[in-house]
Amino acid sequence: SVPRVKSWLLLISWIRVADSLHLPLIRPSPGRPENPRNKQPSLPSQAQARRNVGNLGSLPRQPSLPSQAQLRRNVGLEAVPVSADSLLQSAGGLRQAALFIGISVLGGVSGTPVVIRNVGTWYESIRKPTWTPPSRIFAPVWTTLYAMLGMSMAIVANRGWTRLTSLALAHYFVNLAWAPVFFGMHKMAAGFLLQLGLLISLVPILAGFSDISTAAGLLLVPYTAWLLFASLLNYRIWALNYRADAGKLNQI
């Protein structure tokens, strides 16, 4: 029919005009804009994945958290190990060790006159157990032990002065007080109480010194053994002479 022919001619004319003007023949249908959130992320290619893995090595590393032991050392709850060799390898360390040993021995022999005056008189007259060692070994034994105490203290003090070193110093002065109390004042019960105090205070000292330095702890082992023996001897002497010492109990 004529209308159809006219329509086809009009369409052909429109196609020629659109082709000459480079216009799109079909318009996109209107619709809702695509939400960018709904877009699925495209997977990286194999080459891109390799590059990403290689870049991980160049990233700055996060600082590692300190361990529990390191935190305890930082706040002073745990002792930092110290080697005895580090103290003896320097001239200052040798002088410090010699100073501590000399002071410890001199302090120990300060009570020798009191002991000498009473060993041949009062000490020989009191009752003693059969396993009591001869009096002549007291001086060399205690001199050796005081030298070892001084060396152990020097190793620990090389780390710095702490509450542990203050406790060890107080323990040392109590030890020096035993000879005047036992031999000078003839107070067996008071001497035994001092020995008990020395044993109790020696527990944290020995543990603390061992944590700081194995050598410092080992140097205290002979002293610990002798102190146990001396405490038992002091108790037995007091028990054997209880009646003679009973009148002095109220003076402790």
C-alpha cells in the first residue's frame, strides 16, 4: 500500500541522514543507574598476582612485641644475667672485686679478738656435742667464706645497686654481729636466733644471686652449707647448756 511505501522511504531517508551525521541508530533504553557498590571486583591476572606477592617483601615490617621475660627485665622484676668473666676482664672490675673481697674479709676478722679471748676459756668450759669441730678451723674457714661472699657480692654489684644487694649487705652485718653476741656476751639463745634470721634472709639472696649470675650463686653454696652446720651446732650447744643459759633468756 501507499502508506507502507512512504514509511519505508522515510526510514531509508532517516538511515542515510543518521549515517552521514554518525548518529546512533538505537538509543539505550532508560533505566536505573547501576550502583557501583553492586559491581563485583574483577580478579587480578596471574601476572598482577605475582607482582603483588613480590611487593610484600618490600613492605615495612611491623615491630615485634616484647616477650614477657623482656617486659619483666624492663620493669626490674627479673634480673639481667651477668657473667663473672665480664667483671674480671677489665681493670675496673678487678679493682671492684678486690675491694669487695678485702672489705668482706676485714669485716669478718674484726670479731676475731672477741673469739680468741673466749675460745680458750668460756667456750672450752661449756658442754658441746661430740661432733663439734676443733676451734682452730674456725678462722681459716670463715676467712675463706668471707672472701667468697665478697666476690659474689662484687659480681652482683657490677650490675648495679638494688634492693637485693641491700638485703645482702644487711645479711652480712647480721653475720658480723653473731660472734660478739655468742662469744663475747655468751648469749647462746640470742646467737641461735641470729642464725635463724641469717638462714631465712639467705633464701632470697641465694635465689636472686643465682638468677643474676651462676658464679655468684655457686660462691654462696659453701657459705650456705656452713651456715646450716653452724646453726645446728649453736642450737645443740644451747640445748646442752640450757640451764646455764636460762637466766639470760630474758635479756635477749
